[in-house]
Amino acid sequence: MEAGFLTMSAKELDRLEVLQRVCERRLKQVEAAGILGITPRQLRRLVKRFKRDGAAGLISRSRGKPSNNRLSEALGREAMDWVRRRYSDFGPTFAAEKLRELHQVKLSVESLRRLMVADGLWTPRKLRDARVQQPRERRACLGELIQIDGCDHEWFEDRAPRCSTLAFIDDATSRIMELRFVEDESTFEYFAATRSYLEAHGKPVALYSDKHSIFRVNKTNATAGAGITQFARALAELQIGLICANSPAAKGRVERAHATMQDRLVKELRLAGIASMEAANAFAPQFVADYNRRFGKAARSEHNAHRALLAVENLDDILCWQEERSVRPNLTLRYDSVQYLIKPTQENLALRKQQVSVFEFADGRIELRAGKRILEYQIGYNKTILVRQADVVSNKRLGRILGLIREQQLARPKRRPTGPTRHAAQLARHSD
């Protein structure tokens, strides 16, 4: 308040007008109390102050004084000391959780947010660049659509080499269904992660991925191979649909999950002192349980769309690298720059100029098969499963494509065909 001037709020100005009418006897005190929403006793006190001090008597006496509920300066300093030392790159919500859980420093998220903004450790959302993304409604039930993606990141900061994570996120609930630390994204690593997922949850309706060459042959004029990748071939044998997104925003659930993990998981690994992929994979279930508890959503439908694995679906044979080779007249074939000499038995002589299947497993083991028969060989220097390339669809077509996949799965026979298969995709095996 300056000399000759009073700073009054809108509420105080309303009171001034009513009290002037009361003092001029143009309004009764009971009516004035009803207009201002106070008791007649409180109104008499205001009238007394107004007659004694004038308009200045209506100004709140607590104005300019510190609040009785203000944050303690000592508590604020202690919180910010911890934040600067250990949590300078944490968000306010996550930092407040750690202060409460690990240091018994209890203050609200908003209080910590204000302190971090004032200290320059946090930028309010309204000051960040706006991002426009079209929303897509979640799928209705668990297991209907699983978004998969890999993320190369410095998960261990400077404590260990850079590596990648493979994440399987349920579209209906945003839950992490599978999380695995790997050296690089590769077909065999996705095979291992998919096997772990199938054994834990069963077969989903469809997987939703990007256009990485692990999932899709992107060379439209390719003349060699069957036109599909090894991962797509394996999913087709398991009767699981594969859909490729047109943009990162289309599979935003897994993208946002990785963004959250780049913030929270990195710091959780730091707090736990983890500096290896083996230890991180052992820690992953604990993190996943906490993540799903905090960020998981309830599905609109209670139905679980996962299907049990069939007895005839041998994951060892399906989730491996399969190619076909032609046997030469001298009972040899070449695979991956290595010559294989098939044992010249009477039964094997009939395989000359015929196709045999080459199975390569994650441990490097190689098997040559004629149908279901495993061929003996030495190292020197028949029904085809028809599958199609993974679809690339827009967000708006996703529901219709999922419906078609479900119809095809119901129409297919329950028994796997026997005999050799022809799915050779002429791609680099371990990194596609």
C-alpha cells in the first residue's frame, strides 16, 4: 500500500460497497450479511472496523505476511541438497518418491516442482515445445495387440557398455509384458524374448512393430528369398499376426514406455549399483512389477485374448533360423560359406538335386533335415507354409486388420503341417 492509494481485492471492493450502503442506512445488517455470505456477527465487526479505519480496515490483515502452512526453509534446503547431489536429472514426481522412500524427506510433488523450477532443474510443461499426435483408442482386451520395439541407450551410463532393451507392451493396459536387455537388436534376440513371452502369457492375437528389417523385407525389388523375414515366418507358424506401423506415433505406447524407462530405469539401475546385462535382466522383473503397478491401466474388457501353445508347436524348431538348400549330386551343400557333406547312405542318395532344410539355432548348432529326418553330415571347406509379408497399416485401419487376422486364425487348421518348409529370406542372419 502506497501513500494515498489502497490495493484491494475484488472481494474487498464488494464488501466496501455493501458496508457503505449499511452505514448510509440503505441496507439492513442481516440482508448485508446474506449478500456477503458471512454471519451478522462478522458483519458487525466489519462495520465497526470500517467506521474506525475506513476502507483500509477491510484489507486482509494477513496480506504480505508468510503463510502458516508454508514449506519449511530447512526442509526445502534438505530436499534440494539431495536433488542436486543424486536426482538432478529426475522429474519432480520420481524425485519426490525417492526422497520419501530413501531419505524420509516428505514434501509434496508440487512443492518440489516449484523448488526445482526455481533452481533451473526442471522446465514446466507449458514452456516446452508442443507436440501434436493423433490419438488412437486402446484395444479392448489383454493380448489383443502387443507393441514391440527395441531401444539402444546408455542404460548403465558409464558403468558398462551401451546396450539395447526389447520391450513388449500390451496396447490395452500399457503393461510391460516382457523386458530384456540385449547387446543388439537381432532376430535371435527377438526369438528369445518372444519365447519367454509365449511361455509366460501364451500367444497374442498380433504384434505391432516398426518397419525394421527384422520384421519386414523393405526392399521391394528383392528377387531372392520368400519375401518375408525369419521373424515373420516364425509368427506365421504360430498363427500370430504381425503388423508394421507407419510412424513412431502409431505405436506410441511402447515409445512412451521406453521414454519413461530411459528416465526411471536408468536411475533405478544406478541406485541398485547394477553394471551388467545379466544383473539388469535379473532386476527387470522387480522393475516391471513396480512399473505396471504405477502405470498399468485396466482393460475395457476382462477377456484375455492370449491363446495357449499347441502341443505340436515346437518352439525350438519354430524360433530358429530356417533356410532351404539344394543338395548337389555329390551330396554336398553350402550354407553361410561352409560346405556340408551329407553322409552317403542309401536313403540319402535319393536327396541328390532335392531341397533340404537348414536349421540354425541360437547356440550356433546346425541341423540338416529332409522332412522330419535329421541328416548326418560332416563339415568340409514336403509342404510349403504360405505366409505373406507383414502388413503396413495406418492407425485407422488397425481394428479392421486385427479382425481379419482373427478370422484367418480361426479358419486355419489346428495341426501344423509336416515335412520340409521353404521360407529362405536372403538376409544377414544375426542382424537382419
